[in-house]
Amino acid sequence: MAEFDTDLFVIGGGSGGVRAARIAAGYGARVMIAEEYRMGGTCVIRGCVPKKLLVYASHFHQEFEDAVGFGWTVPQPTFDWATLIANKDKEIARLEAAYTTNVEKSGAKVLKTRAVLEDAHTLRLASGEAVRSKYVLIATGGAPNHGEAIPGIEHVISSNEAFHLPQLPRRIVIQGGGYIALEFACIFAGFGSDVTVIYRGDNILRGFDEDVRTHVRSEMEKAGITILTGCTVARVDKHAHDFTTHLSNGSSIASDKVMFAIGRHPNIRGLGLEKAGVALDAKNGGIAVDGFSKTSADNIYAVGDVTHRINLTPVAIREGHAFADTVFGKREVRVDHADIPTAVFSQPEVGTVGLTEAQACERFATVDIYKATFRPMKATMSGRDTRMLMKLVVDGATDRVVGCHIVGDGAAEMVQVLGIAVKMKATKADFDATMALHPTAAEELVTMRNPIARHVRAAAE
């Protein structure tokens, strides 16, 4: 009798787990992958993909308004939330089926069940069946975190429920100041909802460049979104179909829905980690791993949001691929987590890669800042009151561009390409030597000649 039933057992059918399963199977490994909910994970089922579809939908109101300045006469448009959600659900179902099919085509076996660890090699399925595996990969992702319990927390929804609301809320209160909170704030505002954002800090988008934070807030407030900082939700009262949200500053807000988007925590509850000898990271609460995604148990690895390192889908995919290459491809591959491009699909959109101005000043003795804010060409005819921001952060000693930050239409698309330049250690001289493509907003990236600020660190005495 064989010691193991399979070479690799993957817990979690999201982006990282699926990539690892497919690559490992391609190396000839016997692979099983268990998913208790739906194949595709957070990104495909209730994250990046459905969110981006809703972002697209919410942009159309601007397009209809802007069209008038270009000579179009558009009849008063109407919007149907139920149609959007039904079409979104259809697309997500298609993607889920594609994920399942692609895994099965690779030779891996898909198990639609929950699996928990009984020891370092034994997995117990919901059916009661036990599976012995030589290696285990934990890729269970993350889940919304509502923070400390407050009175009325049972009335609060997360982004999970926001994708399946039966009606579009006329008024919604959203607590949070990060990616998810701002993206949903702009989505609902785009559909005409009255939106109030509550954030405990002094400004939204903590961790982003200060100019980006200020610019996004200004543009969102121009669009009619109320942003209240320096306070939190203290209590939520329900009155028939409405809610009253009481804030820590003593004020209150009436709404049809209250949503919390204050962060996500690693999805590790009930997985049996302690039985398998898998330790957690004391700082972030995720599964502790080394540079090759190995846990404290020699045969168990973890990738993606469950490690709480950098919670982005492409990172999970890269980590899953590197794990399979290392363990089953017999070639060590370590993921480089530096200079990862990222975007916030707020309105306006944010794209960023590399260091913020503050981070660069901590790291380098001399830092040059190049920045442009301008009215995009389209707005000159549409009449829309909006401005774009483009910013380059440069190491003054080497001339290397160490950070790029864009706020405005197409920011994410531009930053994906800029990410290549930053990864290749392009200099400001390289940017300057690149011919501008006119007329585009992106030409500002290669036409900013004079720094608007230079930071020089004082020499230690």
C-alpha cells in the first residue's frame, strides 16, 4: 500500500491554489485540490473580477454626461441594478466553470468539499474520508474583517454581500478608507446613491503617496461623496427598512445600507493548523512562511492572502507557480515582492508602483520629485471639473526612477507598463529620452523636466 494517496493536496481553489495545482500536475505530480465554496476564489467570485464589472457599469453615467459637450444628444438613461447583477452572475459562473475545467485538464483532481488538517500529511474531508498527501499547500485566502464588535454589527454588510444586494441602496454608509471601501463608494455613487465614507485616520488610502491620497479625496468629494475622517462607527440601529449609523464624534447618519470594508483577515479558522505544526506570523496573523512559501511544517506550504504578505491576486499566482517550480520542478524559485504595481479602481482611478515620496526619503540621501496636475483633454470639451495627477519619485544619487504614481483615467493600464521600467531600473534620463506620444495624458510622464522638490537628508553629526 502506498504511503501517500497523492503527491500534493491543495486547500483552496483560488488563484494561487489553482496555479500551483496546474503547474505541479504539469510536472507529473498527483494533485488534488479541495474548494468548499466556488472555484476561482475571492478574486473571481467576490473580488477583483465582479468588482471591476461593477466599476465599468458605474462609469457610464459620466459618459452620458460627457457626451453632450461633444455634440451628442442622449435621451435620459435609466439603470436597472437587477439586470447588472444577473449579467455579472452569469459571467462569474462562466469563469468558475473555466477554472474548474482548466484544473481538470491539467490532470489535477478537483474536490468540491472542505478539507482540514489532522496532522502534517493527513487531510479530513467533509465526507469523513481521509487523504494522505506528501505535500500540502494552503491557499485559503482571506475574509472580510468587521473589527471589534459594536452594537448593531449584525446589520452591517461586507463586500461579499454587496455583490448580491436585491436592490441598489439610495443611501449607503461605508466604513473604511482602503481599496475596497473607496471602490464601492465610487461604484454606488456612480449609480446615483448618496454615499458617506467613514474612516478613522486623518485621510483615506493609508500607505499610499500623500499627494495621491489628497488628490483622490478631492476628486471623490467633487463627485458628491461625503468623506468623514477621524471618526468610526460606534453603533448601528435598525428602523424597519432603514438604519441610523452613530459615529464616535457624536453625529449620526441615516441610510438604507451600512457596509464595513475595514480590512480582511487570513482565512485560517478551523483548518487544523495547530495539529499539523503550522505556525502563524505574530505580526500579521497570517501563516508564517519563508522566502519559498514553506511553513514551520517541513512539507506544508502556504501562498496568497492566507499568508497576509501582499494581498494581491497576481502575487498569489506568482507564489503558487514558484512553489510548484521549487517543490516539483526541482528548481528553486523565490518570488521578488519588490516594486509590485497596484491599482485602486476608484473614480478617479489610481495606479502606483515603487516607493512613495516618504518611503524614498527614508531610504535615499537625495530624492527628486517630479509632479504634474492637469485637466485632461477630454474634460476641456465635456466641461467636467476634474484633474489628473502624475508623479515620479527619483533617487537623486543614481537618477533611478523608484516610484511612479498616477491618478486619473487609465492609471492602472499605464502603471502596468511603467512597472516594467521601474523593475528594469530605468533612470529619469531614460524617461526623458523617450519620445512623447501626443496627444495623450501619458506623455506627461516623459515631459516633466524640472523637479518640483528635492529632499536632501541632513548628514549625521
